[in-house]
Amino acid sequence: MIEAFGVGSGVPPDLAKAIGATRQRVVSSSPPASALAALEACAPVLTEAGWNVRCGVSLVYLFESEQAFDSDATIRRSDEARPQWMRAANPGNWHPVEWNELLDGRLGPWTMAVVGHRIVSLCHTPGPLTDRTAECGVWTDPDFRGRGYAAAVTAQWAALLRPSGRHLFYSTDADNHSSRRVADRLQLRLLGHQCVLCAVDEAEESHLHPLSRARANGGTRIDEFSLELTADPAGEDVGAVSQGLDAFHRAHPGFEEKQPLAVFLRDREGAVVVGAVGRTWGESCEVQLLWVREDVRGQGHGTRVLAAVEAEARARGCTKVHLDALSFGASAFYRRLGYREVHTIRGLARGISKHYLEKAL
């Protein structure tokens, strides 16, 4: 690559000169050094200049013909409409900013294998997408490897890009045997080895999210973030946490069935005197809040409201109700209505415990 294109593309002149001199010294040695050895010798020069570098050998394969590989997963493609749940289905190895950019098509074409609402394999376009070429990379969840999902998404990626007329390539590190098996399954043609020395400076990283820059630098840089401790959190910050967690929950099978449930007892003026707020999903009903106004306590109104909650939960197909109560609160009240204690946290505060109870419907 140095012989073909020279040194200096995006590299300061003095640094380019130092790299060229280092390379010349290595290749002129006796016996001649390999291409990888030449790159490895150049790496310290870049490191001393403050650049982040990675040196290695990768295998490059060519998609010569149409590939097809069946699997039991649902295949999603970047040229198709995407369900909203995918926003919260980040498999965990993408920063949320990058994940949204990927889904929006700003990081190149992609294909994904989905089992349930879980993304188990992903083939994307990590390098530049030129008018003539495209290169893919693939990732598979360790729990789902060996099932053909990587081969399926890679074949679909090629099918997605083939109409563009580009030459399509697949590359992987030489020591990544799982990715090499994908190439074997799809009968891709091995073009050869390439020795790669990647250097990324701050200017090239400036468009990335701070966590992405930390990854490029080889680790998590704590100084990219600020830690705030507060006893008076802003409502929008609490909302961001709540909405993010709710989106994560909704991405898991079954949780999207969650339905709010509330029962209110009102006086003649319409004011709430007793209220129960909760939710149902699947076969479970959770009562999150139950309150009885002080002046109407002991008159059976709480029992009436809770019975209405249980009846609605039963109508929705629930088989149990669960809730919690503090030791000075209504725990005895719930026990009288057939609830049994399943767990207790003691010492919540001085002399106060928290009781978790449930009742079969």
C-alpha cells in the first residue's frame, strides 16, 4: 500500500517522512522483512506521535455469485420498514447514538437476524461505501453462534447490495475462526491476506459519540462523562431514565402486552377518595398504588376497590395479583383478603419492613 499510494494521505509531512524512513529501513534489511513486520515497525512511530493504531492480518473474500442461506430467524434489512421496538433492541455492543444512526441508514446498509424480539446476528458496512465497492463485517451473539445466523445475514447483505453493481467483499481477522466459517459456508472466494495498520486521529473521531471515541482509544474514558448526584432531580432527567427503561422492557417478548389498570372511588363532587393503580401483563397483575382517604377508612371501600381490580385482572386472563406494603401500612389488611407474604425486606428504616405479597385468582 505504501508503494502504491505513497505516505501522507491525511498524515502530517514530518510524520509521513518518519514512517517512510522506518519502512525503508525494515524492507531493506537482510533477509527482507515481511509486509506485516514493516507495518509493526511503523506502529511505534504513530504511537509516539499520539495516534491510536492497530496492526494485524485480515483475510479478504469476494462474493462471486448469488449466495443464499436459510435460517429459522427473521431477517430484517435496512431497505425495509423497521418496527419501533428495534430502537430498544440494541444487542449491547453499540452505543445508543451509533445504534440509532445505524437504524437510520447513516452507517451504511445492514441486515439483521431476529429471534423473537432479540437481534442475534448483524451484518453491516463498517468501511466506506464507494461507487464501485462495499465491504461487510458480521457480528453474532455468542449464545446463538453455530446456528447459521451469521451466514444468513451475510448472504442477505450481499443480496441487498448486489443490484448496485458494486464489487462486494467480506473480510475478517485471520484468527477469527467463527467469521472464517461464514465465508466457507457461503463458498466465498479467498482473494488473499492484507496487512492493516489503522491510525485514527482526533479529527477523524470528532463526529463520533464520546463513548465511541473511548472505544477507538482502546477503553472507557471516564473524563468524557460527568457524574451528578442530586436530591432534587429534574423531571426531564427522571423521565429520560423511565422512558429508556420502559423502551428496554418493551423490546422483550411478553412485556409489550402490558396494560395499565386503575380503579377509583369518587365522592359526589368527583374527588378521588379511594384509588388503586397498577398494570397487567401476561398472567400477572401488579398493584403499584392503593390509597384510602383517611376520613373514609374502615368502611370497606378499600376492599371494594381491590375486589374490582382483581375482577378486571381475572377478566384479562391473570392468574395472580402481587403488591407490596410497609409494615405500618396495610399488610394486615391484605392478609385478611387472602394475600400471602412471599418476601420481606427488614430494616428498610428504623423498625420498618417492606412486605411483598401475592394472591392467586
